[in-house]
Amino acid sequence: MVYKSIPIGWIEISLTDDLLFIKTGVNEYEGEKEYFSTGSIQDGSISSEGRYSYSNRPSRANRIAQKGDIFQARMKNTNKALLIDKSLNSKLFSTGFFQIRPDPKSINNKYIFYYLSSLTFHEVKDKFCTGSTQESLSDKNAKNILIPIPPIHEQHRIVEKIEEFFSEIDKGIEYLQTTKEQLEVYRQAILKAAFEGKLTQGWRNSRASNQSKNELINRIKKIQKEQYSTIQINSVSKKKLTTSRKQNFKYLSENYASFLDNIPSNWILMDVESLLTIFDKGMTTGPFGTVLSKKDHRKDGRPVLGIENICNGNFVKGNKIFVDEEFAERLDAYSVKADDIIISRSGTVGEICCVPVGWENSLISSNLIKLSLNTRIINPKYFVFLFQSKVIVYDQVLELCKGSTRVFLNQKILKSIVYPIPPIEEQEQIVQELESRISVCDHMEETIKKGLVQAESLKQSILKKAFEGRLVPQDPDDEPAAVLLEQIREEKRKQEEA
């Protein structure tokens, strides 16, 4: 990058020609080393992908870190910079990073690290990224990137001021994160109280007569029988018209079993099959790639819903995948109606929401399960809230999903969970109570989210000022950075010859 103007006494140096840009390659080593790829960095933290000997290491595990090095992911639209500390010294890294080793006599490595963390750098880096399947920065194109370098003493002052400001911002971020965690605890406490019947206890007490458990069972059986009378059974056997008993389920965590012992006496336990609209066969897993593949995707037509359409129990409008109408008609079994439930099967397993009006006839992708619930028996919004409660459903789902290399939700798991069901009138009252409370949580979480975004924007604003020479005053007594350039190049020459 060439600045229109840089402060007096600064220079611009090449990312590869002037800094020690470490080539790939690993000398043979004994024992095993921890390995880190670009995917090891998530949400600001880094975790190992395993330990490997020299002979069995992954083909891309072709870098060794040294304390003080700076690593940066090469991929486009990826901001992942690492300053190697003692804990990462001598560890294996992927060639998905490029690696810089500044000479501390002329370059403050933290100055380079913060520069590589800035949007100023990434806007330039992304312009030079190339590739067909995944665009990334090659060593050849990295030569075109110039870094503004002030005198060494000014580098130190800039780093010190950045860390001073960042320390204060990080305190604010920590407070916001703590508040977010407390909100989630409150949300879960409210959900648990709702499904223990505590939120509607006054409502039940105020009613002259409450439906008994047997009356509720008989009412549900009647609804199911009426439903069967309106369809042709053919070769499909009639579903057993009984409600579930707790002891019929193979898996019940100790916490959940204890919880079920304390639900109101007129509530019943049901499995998901008993809650479905039988006419629609109720539960459908999205079509697999052999049925709906990338070659079928279009820029417009019938929408195909995916995991990205679900967030915290809410439906997120807008999607990127469509299929043409003729193809969609062949996949009608995978279409949805308003108030159908969609649940994520992989990734963030168990994300759930209702399909809103206006999205009827959309199709579901292979990463979703669709439930068409019998709304005379269960309120779809009640089921969504129920599913979001960790102690009641969500933890059961995650526990049952374990045991394979990839956490994956399927219909069998959904069928193996027992659900506490009150009369439909009380379900509606519970939904009202929860919506009024949860909406407050949602509003606060949105405020926190905006605060975190603003904190990151403030950090980037500080970095921008730093690398434009506007964060700390220049000192005319500092030795000009031009004097450093020969030192930098001479040191690089010596290290490359070593």
C-alpha cells in the first residue's frame, strides 16, 4: 500500500522484501508437536488440532513458530493475526499462514502484529488475494504490500498507547460479555420456571375449574381419532393413540427426570410423534445432496431454507439458495407451511424456530428437520420455547447426539425425548408470559451486540490513527526511520544466509 502522505521521518517497507518473510519447511524433529491451522483460531482464541510426529504430520503442517514471530492467515476476508508467545513457541503451524520474524533492533514486533490486525492492512491484502477455489495472498503478491514504519522509539510509543487504549476497551468488552452470560442464565431460569408451571400458577388458581390429566388425555385422543377419520390409512398402520410414560424412554438425565416429577399434576408427557400432524406425516428431514445438489441451485425461484435462517429461536428472513419451480414441485415433500417448525441438524445443533407467514412453500435443506405440529394439541411457539430450555430439551438433544465424530441430530433422537404438555389454553398463556419476558432479554442482547461491534470499531479507529501517525506525537529528536532501512535489509541478508 502506498500512502498519499506519511509523517516526516517515516518510511514504507515491503512486507516480503524488507521484513524476514519465513519460507515454508520444517526440519526433522523428535517426538510430537502440537499443530495449529487457520481454523484453530475461533472467536479470538486458539486451540490445537492434535499432536503429530515429523513423519505423520499433515501435509500443510510445514511451519515451526518461534517466540516473537507474527503469523497471519492468507485467506481473503480473514482477519487472523497471531503474535507467538511462550505457549506457542516451537509449535507446528499450517502453510495457510505467512510468517514474519522482525529484527527487534529495528522493528517492534507488536507494531507489526497490530498493523496486520488492522482493517488498513486487510483492505489491501484482500485486493491482492488470488485463486479459483479459495482466494488467498501468495508470497509473490505479498511483495506489493507496503507497511508504514516510524522511527523505532515512535514504534514503541505507538504500541504503548495502543495497549493503553485497548486495555480500557477490553474492560468494557469483558463487562458486556459478563452481562450477556448473566442474561442467558436469567433466560434459562425463566424458561425452566415456565415449564415447571410456575409462571402460570396464578392463572391456574384463578380458574373455576381446571382440566384434569385424564380429561386432557381423552381430549387429545379424541383429536387424534378425528384426524384419522379424515384420512385414508392404506398400508400405513394407525398410530397408537396413547400418551407417553416417563419410564418408556431409554434416556432421561437425572436432572430432567427430577424436573418431570414436579410438573403440575394436570400436565401430561408426550413424545414428538404424538404431537405431529399425522396427515402430513409430520416429521421430515431435508433432502440429501443426491436429491438437491449445488447444480440445482438458482439465483431466484423457490427459496431453500438453511441453518442461516435460524437465530436464537427467531426466523431470519432472506436466503441465498433457490431452485426453479419445476424442480421444487418434485420436492414438495420437503416444503414448509406457516407455523411449521424447523430445527438445525448439524453445526449449531438444535437451533429452532417457527416458519413465519410469507415463507410458505419454501423448501428445507439437508441440514434441517421439519416438524408439522398438530396445533389443536400444541402451540408451535410453546414447542420452540420448550426446545430452547437447556434442562428440559436442549441438553437432552446434545447428549443424545454424542458418540460419533460429528454431532448430528436425527429423527430417532427427537423421538426419544419426552415433552411436558399442559392444556392448549395454558400453553398459550405460557407463550404470552415468556414472550413478554424474553423480549426484554432479546432487546438487551441486541444492545450488547451493538456495544461489542462498537468496541471493535473503536479499536480499528485507534489502529487507523496509529498507522497514519496521528496517535502519538512525533519527536524531532528520533532517528529517522530511513536510517533503519539499511539495518533492516542488512539483518535480513545475514539471517537468510545463516
